[in-house]
Amino acid sequence: MADNEIRPELKPRKQISRTSWRVLLSLLVVLTVLLAASAWYILDSLHKYRIANETLAENKLLKEKFTQLSTEIDSIMTRLETMEDWEESIRKEHNLKEINKEIREMGLGGLPLIDTTFSSSEAAFNLNYNLTLNRLNQLESKLNFNYQTHQEVIEQLQLQESLYLNTPSIYPTYGRISEGFGWRTHPITKRRNYHNGLDFANTLRTPIYATAQGKVVDVGRKKYFGRYITIKHKFGYTTKYAHLHKSLVKEGDWVERGQIIAEMGNTGRSTGAHLHYEVLRYNRHRNPYNYLNKQKQDIVITKK
């Protein structure tokens, strides 16, 4: 190309000013912040929504549990009332002091409990919670009262059983009563004297039975009693068996009610084979006739 050829003119480039760059950058920053804030708000809202749904689900479950708990309390109350009826039947059967319904219900009274744990929650939920709490408190009171009365029945029955086993209450032998308790004319001396026991007449070697459980405290022979046995029982009782042919126990032995302890004899001052039987309570002679064939419910603790 010749040196004198004319070249086309070049157009100058437009340049973006610094101010424009700054504005653009600021807009980008603001947009980024807005996007980030929007994303955080959306995520936070989703989180709160999820928590709210979980809370609603928990509240629903709690309400269902409270309903189940209330139903279970009703069931336990019903069973307790059945046990109370059973206890009253036992008391009647064994002549124990009865407890009327009014006294049993007294344990359920008192001011209602108010728990403010859920006072800021839904009113119906808070009410249901407090009602259930009070019913649980009533159930605890009823359980405690019934436990005490059941223990009382057990202790009284144990006492009644022990009293029955330790109280002379059966015939000491088979045979006819040939001499009663009290004043009489002695068959040998013909003098008037006080007879401290009952005489049972039968054939020689007729079995003699312990009329209550206890410990043999004396086995021996005396001039008038002949061969004899003395048994000590609880509740102040002592029984004596005299004119024996043979003793089948020794001092220190423990005997059960109805156990054969001897054979009927004619030893000592006697007119024939018989048993002289005595009952003492706190060292005072009692009429043995009042202790023959006593039923368990007829035996009670009496004064000395």
C-alpha cells in the first residue's frame, strides 16, 4: 500500500466510570443481602412451621394420653371398690369392725390441687391436666387408706387365728361329764367342796387331747391328782389334765391343738377311770364347760 493512502478513522471506546461501578457493586451487594435474608426467613419460617406442627402433634398426643390416664384411673378406682367390698365381706364373716362408706370417702376430700405449670397453655389442656392431677391425688389417698385397712384386717385375722389356737376350745376327751364345775359333795370324803374342773368318765386308756396349742410346763404325779400334765398357752390360759394312766409328753414339749398327750387313768384319789380337766386364765379357775366346742368367731379377747 502506498504511503500516501488514507487510513479509516478509529472510533474511541466508551469507558464505564468509577461511580457507575460503585453503584453496580452496591446493587449487587444489596441484592445478595436481600436474597440471603429471604432465604433465612424462608428457612426460619419452615423451621417454625415444623416446630409448630410437632407441638400440635405433641399436644394432641398428650390429650390422648390424659384421656387414657383418666380411663385407667377409673378402672383402678372400680377395682379398689371391689376390694373394699371384699374386705367388708371378710370383716362380716369374721366379726371384725366394719368401715362404712362415709368414712372411706373422707379420705378423698380436701381442697383441689392447682398446678400452674401449663397455665399459659390452652385453657382446655390446662384444665384437663389439673383434673387428672387431682384424680391421681384422690387415687393415692384411697390406696393409702385401703392399704391401712387391709393391713388391719390381716393383723386382726392373725390375732384371731392365734387366739383360736391358744384358747381351750375342744373336748379334752370322749366320755360323759360325770362331775361339773362348782360346789359339790365329794364322792369319797362326802364333804362339800368346790370342784375346779370337769370330770369326764370313760374306759381306761381313752385318749386325752390338748385343747389348745402350748408348751408343757409340768408333768408329774401328786397324791390327789395322780399322774397329771400342765400346759401353758398364750393369752393367759393354762390347762390341767389329771388322774392319767400314762403321759405321752414330757416337760418342755410343744403340743398342738388336738394332739394326743395322754391316756385316761384312775390314778390318785379317784373312784374310777376318768379325766379331771381344768381351765385357768391368769391363774383363776374358769368353768371348762364354757370352752367346749367353741367356734373361732366366738372367741374374743376378754379382760382378765
